[in-house]
Amino acid sequence: MALDGGLLVRHRVPFSQEPSGLKGVVNRFRITPMAVFWTLITFILVIPILLFLSVAFSPRLMSQGHQWFTLSSFKPVFSGAYGIALLHSLIIGVVAAVGAMIIALSMAWLVIRTNTPARVLWNTTIFALFLAPSYLIALGWQRLFEQRGVLEIMGFSVAPIRNLLYGPVGICMVLMVKGIPFAYLVIANAMRGLGEEFEQAVRVHGGSRFEAFKVMASLLMPSLFSAMAIVFAEAISDFGVASTLSSVGHFSVATYQLYQGINSIPVNFPVSAATSITLLALVILAILAQNKALRGRSFRTLSGRTRPATLTKLSLFGKISTSGYIVVLLIVTLGIPVFGAISASMLQGLGSLLSHYSINFDNYSRVLHSRFLRNPLIYSTEMSLITATLAVGLAAIASKVLTSARNSRSKRFVDFFLLAAVALPGIVFAIGYIFTYNLKFINDLGLHIYGTSFLLALAYTANALPSTSRSLVGNMGQIQESMMDAARVHGSGAAKAWVDVTMPLIARPLLIAWLLTFSGTLLELPVSELLYPPGSPPVAVGIELSLAGFDYGGGTAIEVLSILWALVVVGIAFFLFNRFAPPGWKRLGNLR
Amino acid sequence: MEEIGKSTMSDNAPVNAYRVEIRGASKHYGALKALNQFDLTIEPGTFTVLLGPSGSGKSTLIRSIAGIERLDSGSIAFGERVVADNGFHMAPEKRDLAMVFQDYALWPHMTAFENVAYALKRRSLDASESDRRVNEALERVGLSSKGPNYPFQLSGGEQQRVALARAIVGRPSLLLFDEPLSNLDADLRERLRVEIATLTREIGATACYITHDQSEAFALADQIGVLRAGELQQIAAPEEIYRSPANRFVAAFTGTSGSFLGVVTEVHGHHVQVALGKRRIECRTSTPLKVGDSVEVLIRPSATSLSHHHSNSLPAIVLDVAYRGRGYEHVVECEFGVISSVFATESTARGSRVEIYIDPHNCLAFPSEKRVEVDLSISELTPIK
């Protein structure tokens, strides 16, 4: 054993020699998965976001004014109608985030850790909640409670509820409902990876059931904060409620002000960009608070040693009360809007001044037989398949970067741009795309992609990437790094180790993320509206066109069929997973 | 890029054990120096244990050897093949080694059998041969019936056995152990230690094992390297480390029963007399000392006994006594401090007054930074009896 410090006789073997010439150049610029990832992130996220946001500071850069640098665009944001709308958005965002997190936490515990009978209902229903964009939930409520709506036709007097619905209470409720599935999936996935030893440790040391729950909640803290951050960001950047309840009820929110700014003549892009930056700052403040609260705490709990938790056996009273809670929640979140949509889709004459109404399936028949009404569903399905696959692939890489142990520059960079994209309303995002891909130098480069399905798919992907990535971060963060290291030292390359180890461990979350992205894209409204290729309207545009033509029956029938179709895809995907995935993949995160 | 050990290996063929040479290895995490110009050579087929406290750089070193970490500078070579050298970094999967992790790092979605079989994929064996070897490896670690079990269905000891089977099944040229026993209870630790020692030597691979447990290190190693703050303090056979530690840190980290501060009163080559208050004690030293130097005297557990020797003894009172099967270990307090692990075949009751014999050969004096004041002119300084 030498400690002699003598010269090491070293024979450089061929593989370790520096490549030279063309080979060296190729090696230096070799196409790696990370290189592809960064290229895509740059083109679908960074450039469109930066170009649009830069208009707030430099209107001249995008030919929107004469000044190269100014802060005057921010002045209107904090005063008058913009200021009030911004304050409304902030309040609504906080209420929706806290409410959705509390409900989601209670539901995750009931579904994953207890034997409450109604949990089976919830797991199926949670996806339906995801499928329905906020504008569809709001439209369901609207169809029921509007003047000469379904309930008034049925003879009910619903004016007091209508007044509540078309104001802050209704907006908060719909955004909270829309936030619950986001929060639920983040919390539930983390809870599934949490063994029961932590709870047992509390109980054997004299802690009550409630104290064990508190310990579990603190172990779940990263997921709880992530859930609130996602719901807050989604709520303040939501456009669906802004375009429905907010506009009808005259309770302005920031995204609706943005929309009005973009639709006014002349278009005030600098102020819209400044409003977007302000919204972005609000989200970043929320995330900074989250990071500060979590500083220095490690929550890596998923490893080969984790034992699955056993279910808490509820008493009869417990089963009845928890099932009652779940059923009430289902009725409020899904039952009422679904009833609104289905009843409206079956009512002939809704939206007209007729005094006689009939109930039948004529609207569905029209949708299935009309190429004009049917094709949007086919087109949206194709786009959603591409988008979901691309977005989940990128999100898996992004979440890996975000959960790496080192606080690298790339981690901070991805974190910032994903946050920025979450905070940016979809409609603003779409405008960023219009700006960027209409620029002269982009066209000069031969990239004539504006108005194509390709650009729409990229925009969908960029729009879905932030929330998809965030939903995977909790799971990715629970994987012990030593498991990947073990795969590497036992002979697998980085890509193979990822496929063999990481992917099976997060197979279920990946599947869920894919289904969420698929469903979300299928019914996406703002990006579809601004970027769809001429002659190929996606579903959301098809519904909007029908409703704009007062074909409430046809519009709601497309809506119902689209959601049913999304549910069918979810069902098929889960069937295939449960049927064909290796047993070890299914064991992790499985509902017992 | 050529991989090491890609060719298939026959079952009982001797492993082509690596000679591992590390030269000038440095690694920083921000301002923290995890490794600082580190040099080390591990001869082929030997079992080397790197011993050090938390933050000494041992994990960084073993992860750099595995290829999981990249060195900032310096080189690592396996035999004549350089695997890391100033920017060049060979991927871990190409180094033909295996590793046992502290947290086992078993893949929870794979059964015990699948976990072990994974390490054989790089050998490109046919399925029946692969299955045979996996079964053999599981049988070798006493888990032949646990192949279909998932990690969560196994105890901690069984999980670590699966990790051990995974490491040896491919008969790698280098076996790395990252504190593999630290999560196990004492009994399991001892049993697995024996298995690690025998299995590693059986396949003939070079082994590098890191731990902070000195008893584990002495039991396993052909050679022990003691690390501190990213630097190698000493590397030698266990006996040499124990008998002649290079410095106070090595001595303290490899096992002491207690320590006293004193002043050198006489020097006779490697033996010195040290005044402790009004008493004198004889001990060894490996560093040059002169009369009047302040020293710290470190006492090895093997240096002490309860006896009626009349030389190099100190009066003490028994504080505690613990039964250890083959005898009793006492904790005693003398006027200069507490001494633990004082062995005797018979128990002595707590509170008893005893004489502690201190063997001068296992009692080591090192220069002390702390200045000790003893009046050497006092005539009644108690001489060695």
C-alpha cells in the first residue's frame, strides 16, 4: 500500500484520449437528451415569454411604442380598474389555494389511509374534475342558474343564488373546485410514498391519532406548499372563470382586464405585459414564501425500505360521516355543473324565448352526424395525444432538474421559467407565441409555423409543462438518489438507469400526468382560440362558436361528449396499466 | 469507448482484481474541501477500509472511485486504465465495479431476485446461466427462498444481504462498500461483517470499504486508511495503526479508554515519563519529545486492567461495571479523569477503591497544544511504584 507519493506510471488507453478533428467537434456538440430539453425549453418557453414581457419595459423593441426603456406601463396596473382587478385576483387566489389544499388533504387522507366506502367514487371522479376546464364548470352552473336557465324553466326561483354565483363567492368556489384535483394529486402522490412508520412512531410515543396526522402533515409539507402554490398560480391566471362568471357578474379580475386590454383598440400590449409581470411577481412571492418555510428540511421518504401504510379501519359512524362528506363534495364540485351541462344539452329550445321545451337526445345526434361539430373533437384528440406525450417527457426531465440535490444554475433557471409560465395566463402566452413566430427574422430563418398545427402543439406543450412538471416534483423528490447511483455502478448508462429505475418508481404519477395533460389540452380554450390553424378548430373553439350562435344545446352536447371521451381515454389508460404494467410498477402508489 | 470487464466471466474464474491508484484527488463543494490533494494506492485483491468521522471525505472518495462524483482535479486509475483524470471522467457503468450502499439502494419495484439479476445484465449471459448465478448468489447470502419477495417484505438485514448478493453476483473487479452496516443492529452487523469479509476474499476482488466504526475497520481490513478533513492521516495494517498511530487524531479515532494531560519528565528513546499532577506514568511516543513538553496521554482499552501490579498504576474508584460475557468492563475515575473499558474476569462492585494498571506499550503520549503546568521541582512527586 503506497503512500510514497511516487510517480504514477500511466498508460493512456485509446478510449480516454481526447478526440480530435471532426470527431472532436461532433463530440463537443453531441445531441444529448439534456441538449434537446434545453433547446425545446428555450424555444417554447423562454423566448416567447421574454419577448412578450419585454414589451412592458421596452415598447419599441416590439414596435409597440417609441421608448426603448420605460416603466410607465406599470402605472395603470396599480391604479383604477387594473388595480382593483389585481386586488380581486390576489384575494381570490389565496382563498382558492387554502380552501383547495385543506379539502384535498382531507380527501387524500380519507382515500389513501382509510377504508371509507366512498373512496372508490372519489378516485374515479377526480379525473372528471380535471377534465373540466374552469369555463365548463362555470358554464354548467350558469346554464342552471341563469335567467330562463334550466332551473327557472323547471319552475325554481334561483335569483338569490344567481347573485352569489355572479360575484366573488361564485368565482372563488369555481376556482377552488378547479384547484382541488391539482392539490389532491400532488398531496395524494406524496402520501402514497409515505410509509406508516412515521405515524406508528407517534402513536407508540403516546401521540394521539390527531397528533400522528399532524406529523404526517408536516412530512407532507413540501406537497402541501406545492399544492397551494399551484392552485394560487392557476387561480390568479385563470381565464375560463374570467370569461364567464367574472364578465357576466361585473366582478373584474386581472386576467379579464388583460383580455379587455388585448381586445381594445388600439391594443395596449405594454400594459398587458406589465399586468402579466405583476401576476408573475405575485406567484414568485408565494413560491419564495414556500421555499423559506421549507429551508433546510429534507423530506426524501421513498426508498426500498419504505413499507406501505395499512388502512385505518373506520367505525360505522366514521364510514357514514366520511362517505357523506365525500358525496356532498362530489355533488358541489361535479354533480351540479354536470347536471347543468347534461340537462342543457338535452333541452330543446334553451337560450330561445320559446315557451315550450322538450327533452331528448337530438343535440347529441346533431353533433355525431355533423362534420362541423364532430371534427373538432377528432382534431383535439390528435393534438392532445402529441401534447401529452411531449409535455410529460419534458416535465419528467424538468422535475428531475428541480429535485436535484445541488442548487445548480440550471435548477434555478428551470424553476423560474416554469413558474413564470404558470403565472402567465394562457391567453397572454398565446399572444407571446403570435408575437414571436410572426417576427420577421423567424420567417427569414424559414420557420413559417404561425397558423400551423405544429405551433399549436408547441404552445399547448409549453402551456401544460409548468403544471405537469410541478405535479411530478413531489414524487421525483421522494426517490433516493442512491437508487440511481446503484443502477449506474451496476452497469447501466444514465438513460437506461432512468428507464429501469426512475420510470417504474414514478410510473403511476407519469401516467396520471399524461392523462391530465391529455384531458386539459382536449378542452383548452385560450391558446386554442388564438392559435388554431384556419379551418381546424379545436373542441373549445367549437363549443364557443356554438354558444356564440345561441346553440346552447349543441354547445353543451359537444362539451358532454368531450368529457365522456376524455373519461373513456382515462379508463382505457388505467385498464392497460393495470393489465400490462409489471407488478412492481403497480405496487408503488397503488390504492389498496 | 471501451468498457472495462465487458467480457463474460466464467463462474469460478479468478477475478481480475484492480490496483486502484489515486493521485492528487481534490473535490470541493462550494467553500468546503471534501478531498484535498488526496493520494492513495490499493493493491489488487486487498481489503482496504477508509476510516474517518463525518465530513472527513470518505464518502466523496468512494463515490469518486465509483464514478458517481467527478473530481475537480487529480486522477484515479484502475491498473493501467485511467478512469478519471483532470476533466476526463469514465461513466460509472463502464468501470466494472459493484457497490453496497448505506441505505441499501434496492429498487422497490423489483423483487430480490430481479434486484440481484440487474447487476448481471452487463455480463450478457443467457437467461438460464443468469438465473443460476442469481440463485447461487442469493443462496450464498442465505436468502434462497426470498427471491420473489419485494424489498418491503424483507427485514433490514435481509435487504442488505440482497444488496450484497447484487454486488458479488457479477464478480466485479472492484467492490465498494459505503458504510453498509451502519443501519443494522449489533448482532446483524457482526454476522454481515463476517459475510462481507469472506465473500469478498472468496471472489478475490479488490475491496474498498468506508466506515466511521473503528471496530468494524479493524475486523475487516488488510489495510486501514484514516481520513480527516479530506486528507489521509495514515494508512497501514490494522496492527500498525493501533500500535503506532501517526498522530493524536489517528490514536483518538482508533480507540481510547481515556486521556490525561501531563508534562514530560524523562525521555528514553520511544519511552517517556509523564508527570500527571503529583504522579508519574510511563508511556510510549512516536513523536520527538523533550523534558518539560506538555503532552496528552491517550490510553488504549487494551492498556488497562484492574490488578495489583505495583508499577505504572493509579488509584481509582469504580463508577460502573458491565458484563460482557467473557468478563467485565469497568468504568473508573482516578484523580486525572475517567477511564473506561477496564477489563477484568471478575466483577468489582461500584464504589470500590481499586488500582488501575496501565501498560506503557499501549499508552501513547502526543504533544499537547494546551499548556500544562506541573511543578517538577516538588520533591514529593510520587514516583513510579
